[in-house]
Amino acid sequence: MIGWLTDTIIGKFTMTFLISMLPVVELRLGLPYGIAIGLDYPLALLAAVIGNLLPTPFIILFVRNVLTFLRRKIQRLDGFIAGLEKRADNKKEMVVKYGPIGLCLLVAIPLPGTGAWTGALVAALMGMRLKKAMPAIVLGVLIAAAIMTCVSFGVIHLM
């Protein structure tokens, strides 16, 4: 029944897209996954980039209100939310210092604790407007895609 997810182009595209939407792994896993399962590179790249970018405007626009709501309604989440805000606060130094270029670099560097989700969260908690944050995040995702392409095809060796 779910064989279409691994046996068809649409399924492979969908899985690559969905993996790239996930926080933490994002495009850094989505793109290599798509390439590894045999999705043509341009399709894998498209699925990974779109999947990685799709959540970011919603995070920028709504995360502060969602966190406030959750704190009020489910007080047991306060520690988790405070930790999330603290991690974002620790990452904002580069954005404060270099502005949108710093945000782009935060998103582009393929290391744990970086990426589009983190960049969008930092931008939102700093009160950065969507029209200022999104170009930096898009460029950062494209740079991350270039890096992960090189890693996936063995141009860059991580170990």
C-alpha cells in the first residue's frame, strides 16, 4: 500500500519534501535522502528546497503567538518553551552583529542547531520582519543545498 512512496517518482519526491520539512534534519537529510533513493538530482533539489522553506514564513509570522498561547494554556510546556527560546537567543549573536547576512550564514552552515527552522525562530524572536528575513533564509537554504550537493556527490568529504 505505501510502496508508492519508494517506488514512484511522486512518492520519492514526496518523501524528500516531507523529510526536508522536519526540524533539525531539514534539507541536510532530505537532499541526500532523495539522491540516495534514486530521485533525479533536479527533482531531489527542488523537493528539498521547497520542503525546507515551506514552514519558515509561518514560523516567522506565528511562532511568538503560538508560544505565548501554549505557555498560557499548557503550563507544563513552559520549561520546554524557555529552553527553545534560550537556544534561539544563543544563536542570535551572529544575526545581531551582521544582520540579514548573519541570518543567511546561520541558515547556510550545515551543523546541528542551524538551518531554516532555527533561522526563522531567531528572526521571529528578534522581531525581524518577514520581508527582511525571508530573502536571507532563502539564500541560506540555497547555500546549504549547494554544500549538501557537494557532500552527497562526494566532492566534499566530512570524515
